[in-house]
Amino acid sequence: MPKVKKDPNAPTLIPEDTFNRAKKLVELKIAPKQPKGEFTNEEWCIPPAFHTLPEFKTVIHFWAKCAIVSYNERDMKVPSRMKAIDDEAKTEKKHHSRKEIQDLFKYVKSQVKQATKRTGQFLKQLEKKEKKEEKREKLVVQIQDVETQMNEELRSSRKFVDRQELFDKRYMLGTKLGGTAPRKNALIAIEASDKQQGFIDETKDEVTKLLNSVINEGECESFNIATFSTSAVTAWSPQFQLKTDPKKGLADALKWLNKNFSAKTCSSQPYPPDWISMLNKFTGEGQQDPWRIYVCCSRSPERMHAGVTTLVKELRSTLGEPAKGQPVLPMNIVAFDPTIVNDEEEKAFFDELAGEQGSFMIDTSAEDLLALDKMLKAVAVKKKQLDKLSKKLDKMENLSERCVEDRSLLQMQIALQGMLASDLEIIDWALKNEVQPPPPDI
């Protein structure tokens, strides 16, 4: 059966507000503008200049709020929508010619098509900026992580330095061998062995500071220096020498130390050195007894603990006080082997040798400085990485505010598209609606 062509002049029922909006769009010839650069509010499918017109103001506000009416706007006149199309109280309808409504349908349909395309363009613009900003934000987080790691490593380095007393003024300016010296006869005994070879510089530093700052500036009148190994005990002077001697004084002692205590002289001497021979040489018959012995060694002599401690006990019981009120054979000992840290047997041995008036310390500065160097190198790597990332960040534009702006533009464009799509749906309903107007009253 052939389709009956409808009368173009037939009265057709349509919500009045929808009809007026569509007619206004046609009258004003509203169409999306072509962008000159980036999309702005001027490129909305309905430019902002028309948003204040009575036909658009309320309805645009309604769709901009996602078609939600807040409580304080409960008296607002909402636009006609398909879900309330049969509610006469909410949707006021009037009759207009079918031909007029068909023209409006064609125009609004084209507007919806353009609005959909424009929404995609706004979305693409936003996504492009968001992608760049996401990369930038990831870089910022990466920089923060590297900076946190670097600061944590710096804090760890400072704690390590404080814990190990690496740069303690007492030991930077003074010596770990002690800050006081006897009135006379100070003996400095230095282990010469392949195990002590790794601590040449540290040992010389401690002995030099002892000579210059303690013995030279103190009341000590005489001293002697000796190295002891497994094969021999070599003394700088056959007897205790006055520090003020113009020929055999402190300067000569330091010169002798640098010549006779080196990596070369130590490498040829196996560990352990002969502690007993060293003690006997300087406490034997005809010798001037040392008032205090300053010892630099690697660690305790293996298999000789008992012999050394027994000899020291005998000497302290037989030598007697060097002067009234002075301790007998006290020792200030500095050991350099870091492996003996927390070794109770080593500590017990050296504490017994030091005596009540002596002292014992483990100098781990060589190992500590290596550890600190590794820490600081790790910090330097992080700093280099941080600088590289920061330069990269400087080249990246901060698009956070522009993303917020574009997001707002997109939201309004979506609202305008929603308004047009809703009106198109209602116009389409009007054209398909078969309800005829009631006959005139007679």
C-alpha cells in the first residue's frame, strides 16, 4: 500500500519552548565558528554571545548543571524533555504547521551533527594537553623520588659520619693515641707487618699528631720511636732522646718515621709481629723504662695472647712506679684492622694491655672513608640524575591550568550538544506523533 503523504500545512503538536529555541537558532543563523588557533569558548557550537538570550539562558544553565536542578533553584523552569513529554503540566504544547517543524528538524539535525564534531575537537585538544601534562607530572614525581632518595642518602652519610666520629674535632686536630704524655720517656711502638701495610697513612697521621701536638706542646721531655716486626725491633734512637735536641729532635724523628715505616718495609714482614721482643727490648736490664707506651698495630698477635699479657703483668709488678704517683707501664693502643670491631676477645686482650691508666681504640677511618666515599658517589649520581631530569622539566610547559580551562570548555560544549540533541529528539517526536488537534467548539 503506498505511503500516504502528510499535509505540510497540518497542525502539529510540539512543546512551545523547544519550538521557540529551534526557531531562534534559525533566525540568528547560529553555527560553530572555525578556530584561528586553539579552540576557545568562541568555537562552541553556540557561541557565548547568545547564551544570555531569553530562549537560551535558563536551558543552557540547566544542561551545564548536567540536567540536575539544585534545591535552591527548585523554582527554575526546566526545558521540555522526552521523559516528561506526556506530562501536560511540565510540557506546554502548541500547534504549528508540519512544514515549519520539518524545516526546524533539518536545521537542528545539522546543528547536532556539527556540535558532535565540535565536541570531538574539544576532546582531542584536551587529551593532547592531558597527555603532555601527564608526562610532565610523572617527571615531577620522578624528580621528587630522586630528590628524596638523594636526601635520604645524605642523611645516612651524616649519621654514619657522626656514628663513626669521622670528623670529630678531637681526632681531626688531636690523636686517637691520647691527649696527654708523661713527663719523660714516651715510647711510640709501631707494628711493621704485611697486615699493617694497608694502614700506613693512618698510622703516620696518628704518630705525627702525637709528636706535634701532644709531645712537642706538652711537658714531655724525652721520647723514642720504634717499629717491631716478626724478625726485629728497630729503634730511631738507642735511648730516649730529648725533644729539644737540635740534631736528634722531633724533626729527625719524623724524617726517620717516613723512611723506615712504609709499604715497602711492611710488605716483607709477615704477621704477627713479635710483641714480646719489643717489650723486652725497652724494659730489659740497662734500659731506661718507658713511662708510657703508645702502640699502633693492626690487631692482637695470634697465638701470643697469653705470652704477651703474662709478660705485661710481670713487668708491671717488677718495674715499680717510674715516679711517685705515676702508673706502671700504661699503654695507649690504636688498632687499625676493622675486622676486630665487636670482637670481644680482641677487646679483652687490648684492655688488659692498656691497663686502668691506658686506652684502647679501633681506628676504622680507612674503611669508613671508603664507605663514605661510596655513599657520596651514590649521592653524586643522584645529583647528576636530578640535574638531568630538572633540565628536562624546564623544557616542558606546565599545562595544568590550560587543562583545567580546556576541561571546562569541553564540559560546556557537551552541555550545548546535549541541549541540541534533546531538542532534536522532541522535534522528531512531534513529526511522528499522530495525535490530531481537537475539533473546534461549535
